[in-house]
Amino acid sequence: MAGRQTTADAGDLFQRRATGLLRGWSVRDAFIYAAFSINLITLGLFIFSYGPFIPEGSLVMAVVLSGLYLVFQAVTYASLIAVMPRAGGDYVWQSRVLSGGIGFVLSVTGWWFILWHWVPIYANILNVQVLVPLSRIFGLEGSASFFNGSAGLFVASLAVALLASLYISLGMRAYARIQKFCFYVGVAGLAVMLVLLLLHSRSDFISAFNSQASEVFGASGNAYRQTIEAGAVGRPEVAFYPTLLLIPMVVFFNLWSNWGATLYGEVRGASDFRKNIYAMGGALLATTVVAAIMLLLFAKTFGWDFYYAANNAYWSGAENAPIPDWPYPGLFAAFFFDSPVLQALLVGVLSLWFFGWCGTVFLSSTRVVFATAFDRVLPEWVAKTSRNGVPYVALLLMLIPSIPISYLYAFGENFATYTLDATLVIAMTFFGSAVAAAVLPWRKPEIYNASPIARYTLFGVPLITVAAVAFGVFLAFCLYQWVFRDVYGVNNPQSMIYMLALYAIAIAMYVGFRLLRRAQGMDLKMVYDEIPED
């Protein structure tokens, strides 16, 4: 009787007794979501194009080393999920283990505010990997110019925001079906691309590139040689420390295997530690292996001098480069086909890596916004859900602000500069969860000891602590490099001030809502002493 009364009292602390979210995903769905989150095509190819800025580093080794080390991240998050498989992820763990204020400020800034700014980043990738290449293939020069410009970026941003919102509004089960289709067909397209690179020699590529550069871009002469001359990087001897310095760049692509952690309140079997490892760690390792193979094939078929030169020419704005667009390897592979239809087909199939990934810009964040309202920090109406378990108010709070942010990003004179620290802010949120995971066995011993991970130790130290400390060291290394090295392009004073302003807004919101709840006779500390219901 006493136990039932305690549960009832705890339930009264929250917005309602059940979240209203549905367990619509399997562990396989979580695996696919993780694979899309560390997206080799969209994020991977995009950040690899910055490799020439640290030419002494080995891009292949940076991908492999970071991918292997980030298994610690997968273990950390798999452990946290097994202990508390609740919607909201980082927010729930940090607020219960560290403090409500820390959890709210880090998670609201890193999952809510900052993801508004990722919409135009997604849109830019849509343009350079899908819309511009297809426009070039079909000879639509006006369309290519439009999507290379500010207006095209804003239109693409609207498309990203609306498409992501549509996906999410359909519910988790429908979203899973969409991402499965995109994943399996996208994998087939990736396989075709890799086979083309494997079966063709460098001389085959040079011939195909020169021919198609003339057909598609109107280039004349030896476009392959002209590209190398326009963006020549040189071939310095590869060294270990510069390779390590590539890692804070590479994590733009592979730091996100935990992106679905906020959704595990809707994943069946989420309390199974080993299944969580399969979903996140499996996606991370599989992507790492394929990424290494892909880069080696680039070196074999494109030639490393050409690949680096093409990217360097683009980012440095070389006027004598024969190709004015971002050098998309998917398009280069399609050049082995003489038929524009086959070229467009390959680029189109590869575009499913974008369309399966698109929803990640909002989906995970909606659960963090929802969780803060379920705890009664944000107003109760923010936690409303539809009949198919969609937190639609939280979704609107992602969608609506992203539109003016995208407009400013596209047309504002300096606004894009303000957003350079977008990755850093998310990494800070992950660092908060690493700290929470490291101290969990001592801060919440009753919860930890009752969890399935309590039996996993390393030399008597809880495995979750070992993994979390290792992951925290990795994040600290990346954060230090981002702040103090210009090569990553993120240590901009204006961007830092802007991000600090976002943190200040989050702090003001937390203080304001906490005072409001206190005036209403409610102590939020009592909420944070309890774990929300499923």
C-alpha cells in the first residue's frame, strides 16, 4: 500500500502519469537511425572535403582512430539508456544525476536552440549533393546557379524544415518505414558507387572526368590536370600528430552515433545493454569500415592529389578551377556512365542518404523539449501529444524558429559566422552526459545497482565510469582544439558571443520557470528526484 502511494505521489509531480509516447521502434530501427546520424554520404563526404586544410594528416587513419575510440561513447550512452530508458535522453540523465539546472541549460541549448541553426546546414548539403548535381546533369544552368546562391539556400532550408516536420508528424512507426526504405536503397546505391570505383582505373576516371567535365560543365582541355593545378596542396609526409588534429574535424560526421539516445523511451527492449551497443556501436563500426574503404578507393581511382586539389580549389575559391561546384564524389562516380539518365539515377539513389537523414534535424530534439515540459519546467501544453504519439507542440517549437534562423543564415551579412560553434555546443551537451555517466554509480547507487549494467566492471571500476571518462577525455581534446586552433574555423569571437547568449537565454528560462513553479507551490527538485514514467 505504501509503495502504491509513493508511486502515486511521484506521478503527480509530472505533467501526467504516462508520457503518451509509443514504443514504435525496434532495436534495428535504432541501428538504422544511428547509421543515418553518422551519415557517410551527407556528413562524411562533406567534412572529408576539408581534409586539405591539414594536409600532413592521414584522413583514413583519422576516421579509423576516431571511429574505434568513439566506441567509448557508444558504451557510455548504451549504459545510460539501460539504466534510464526514457524520452529526453541527455536532459533526463543530467537532471537526475547532476542537477536540474545543468540538465536543462545544457540540453535545451544543445538539443533545442542549436538545432534550429542546423537546418540551413542540412539545406546546403541538399543543394551541393543533390539539387545542383542533378541540375548540371540535365543542363539546367539556371537551377544550378539558383541553388548555389542565397535564395536557393533559403528555399532548400524551408524544404528541409517542412520535410522533417512531415516525417515526424506521421509518428515513429511510419518514420521507421521511411528510413528503412531510404537506408536499404541508399546502401545499394553506395555499393554501386564503390563497385564503380573498384572496377575502374585512374586512367579510366581521367578520361571519364575530362569528357563529362566538358559535357556537364563546359570545361575545355585536360580538366583533370587543371583541377590539380588550381588547388594543388602538395604531398607532405604524413605524420601522426597532424592525423590526430584531423580528428576534431572528422567528428563533424562520426560523433553522432548517440543521436537517437533521446528516443529510447520509444524503443522496444531499450533496457537491454547489449542491444543498445548493437544499435549505436554497430552503426559506428560499420560506417567506419565503409568510410575507410571509400577513401582508399578515392585514392586508387580519383588519385589523392586530385581529390584534395578539387576540394582545396573549391574552398579557396580558385577562379581557374574547371568545375565551379562542390566536388561531389557521387557525381564523379556517375561520370563513368555516358548516359545522363544513368548519371541522374545514381545521384538520385545516393540522395536517399539525405532524405533518410533529413528528419534527424528535429526528431531527437522534440523529445528533449517534450521531456522538459513533462517535468513541468516548460508549460504543460508543450508536452501535448497526438493520438499516434507525436509531441506536436514540441515539433512546432523546432519548426517555427528554424525559418527566421534559416533566412538570416542565407541572407544575413554575418549571421552564418555566428553559427560556427554549432558542433561545439552539442559536444558540450555530450560532455555533460559523460560526467553524469561517470558519477552515476555513486550519485544514484540505488538506480545503478538495480540496472542490468551493474555487473559490468573493469578492474573493479564500473564499466560505465571507465567508458564515460574515456569519452570525456576525447571531448575535452576536441573542445580544446576547436577553441584554440584557427584551422577548424569555429573559434570566431562573434560565434562564441552568440552561443554564450543562447546559454544565457536557457539559464534565464530555467530560473524564471523555477520561480514560477515555486510561486505555484511546486518544488522542481522533487521532480528531479524521481524518474518519469514511460
